[in-house]
Amino acid sequence: MSQTPLNILLVGSGGREHALAWAIAKSPLCQRLFVAPGNPGTARHGENRPDLQVADHAAVVRFCEAEKIGLVVVGPEAPLVAGLVDDLQAAGIPAFGPTKAAAQLEGSKGFTKDLCAERSIPTAAFARFTDLEPALAYLREQGAPIVVKADGLAAGKGVTVAETLAEAEEAVRAILGDAGGALVIEECLFGEEASFFALCDGTRALPLGTAQDHKRAHDGDRGPNTGGMGAYSPAAIVTPEIERAVMATIIAPTLRGMAERGTPFSGILYAGLMLTEAGPKLIEYNTRFGDPEAQVLMPRLTGDLVPALLAAAQGDLSGVTIGFDPARAALTVVMAAQGYPGPVTRGSEIRGVEAAEAEGGAIVFQAGTRRDGDRLLSDGGRVLAVTALGASVGQAQGRAYAALDRIDWPEGFCRRDIGGRAVAREAAAETLSD
């Protein structure tokens, strides 16, 4: 693997991309970092290129050739599913992320469920539908609670965990009411959820940390599903024994199945897990770093991220090691615009980010923001991710909320219970040890 410093292009504009830019810019292998389109946060670590239209793959290739880009890191799912990596590879440009065919693991819930059935990967029992009446009949046969998932990309919000049959039927009608809709109906799994990340090169996989996300908009896991209102890492409930089981029964057969189909998977395989009494089961795959999970994984890294990304892009992770500080936990709290995940008002001023970052070494990763002269304005649903490290999740939680409370943004809201279960576990363990 070349150790010559590289010009790197990072694709995306969210909190995940700010976290990745923060990590990539620290690498001795990063000579120059471009972010397209980027946000005010990524501009602190590289050069934003809002003029580069990421959906125009030919334009991205031309940019890479003109700027002598040695590695492209694709952050969001949409460009992956659209085949950006394929077009970069065809032009001889190393790109981190799966091809269009391999990105179906996220782009189609049905594709992933079929692979699970084919490879005996533990997951919820399911059925796939494109027609309304058979789907409704299946619902009535199965009863509630039950889970309804739109088949395609839905920005983390295309899932309904229906407590009643009426709620499930409403979700099915919403998806299949238009021609061309497709969905998966699956049994409701019970247990605790966790996020598991693996770095893949097509045949090999390296475990890349764990996290727990908080999807519901409001405290106590109430309110609508969102893209994520906060997260912490590591997820202590993913024990070494569970990690081995996940690698052996979920990650490894997925990689084998994809390779044997002629669509090897390279990039980040992000497994959403349910830890059931019968063992870990796959809820779904994402094919990129999570958001807000990247905001807690990146600060815990102990090594250089760039050589690992480059090795995966080049198809050879042999000899690569990537580690996390076992003595430090990270926790991030998302500040969102009032109304999220529904319609939001943009353009309100955010003050106090610098004051927040002066609080206990916190990092404020930006997502839905824009600059107007010296003013920082909101420009989206999820706007900031206030992140802190600590010797425990409890300590990281205290530091993150202390930093968040220094931000002056009346038009925003957050959950106040991020990491609550982990903090309760830590307190219980401390009581037992006394």
C-alpha cells in the first residue's frame, strides 16, 4: 500500500461527513481534503466544493482527475446506491464504499432478507409484497405487533413498528397505495438493539466498533422514528462472545454470499442487531458509516483511519489493524430543528458552538447548518451533534450535555436521555462491586 500523502475527496454534507473529515484530516496520509458539497463544519478540516454536483458522476470523475485525487470516501447511502463507486472504479480512481450491486444490502430490504434466507443468517421471519391485498391478508393472518418496512431507501425513517393491526394496515397502504411500491413485513423481534460495524474488502472483515442509537424523537423512546437523535459507543451489551457470534453467523456469511453472487462487498457493513434470547439477529444492513454513530466512533479511534479506508478500497485488508480506545466512551446528542422529523423552519441563528467546544473537550459536529457571513444558521432537520468523551458512558453523557447547554438556539430541541440505559447499567455494576 502506498504511503505517499494523498489528495482525498469526501462525498457528503451531514454530521457523519463532518466526523469523517475530522478524522481524515488528522492523517499524515491526507495531503489535501476536499468535501463535496460539505457544510460549515467540514470547512474547518478541508475545502468544501458545493459546486461539484455529486449526482453527476462524470463531473466527479473529471474533478478527481483534475485534482489528482488518490482516494474518494463516499459518506451517504444515495450516491452508493446510484453507483458512484462503480464509475470511479471504472476510471481507475480508488473509492471507499460498495458498488451499486453490493449497496443493495441497504438499498433493498427485500434483497437483504432474501440473502438472509439463502445463507441461513439469523433474522426476523418475513414476507415480501408489491400488491396491497395479499399484504393486508398476510397482516391479518400474523397479527400485531408487527413490523412494516418500505423496500427502498428511506433515510432511516421507512420503518413502522406497529403495535396494532390498524397501524400496520395504514403503513402498508401508505407504501403500496402507489404503483411500483414494495415492502417487507416481518415479525417483531424483542430484545435490545445495537449497531455493529465491520470494515470489509470483499472477502475479509474487521470488527470496527459498536454503538447504540436512539431513533425516536423524544425522551423515553416516544414520538416518531427519526434518522437518530443521539448515540453512544461502545455498546457494552455487545460482549466479546456476541461479537464473535455476529462475525461468524451474520457478517461472514453475508460476505461469502455477496462474493459468490459476483457482487463482493467492500466498505462499511453496518449491521443493525436485535440481541434476542435466541442470540443476535440482523434487523437490517446499512452500507456506510452511520449518522449519528460516526460521531461517536471517530473520536474513539486510536489509529489512522485513512490507511484502513485505502486498504479496503484496494481490496486488501491483510495486515491492517484499527483500534478504539477501550478506556474511553463517547456520547453524542443531536440538536434538531423544532418539528423534525416533519417539516422544519430553516434560517434561525445558532450561537455558542465555540463555547460548547470549550467545555470539557467536546466536539460539535455540524449537519444541517449554513453560514451567512459570521452567523451560523440552521439549514435542515438534524442540525448539530454535540459529542464528548469520558472514562464511562455516564461521564461522556455529563460532558456532552454540559457542552450542549452552552449552545444558544431556542429554535432547536434535543432528547435529554441519550445513553440512559447504559448509564443505569454502569450505576448498577458499580453498586454490585461496592
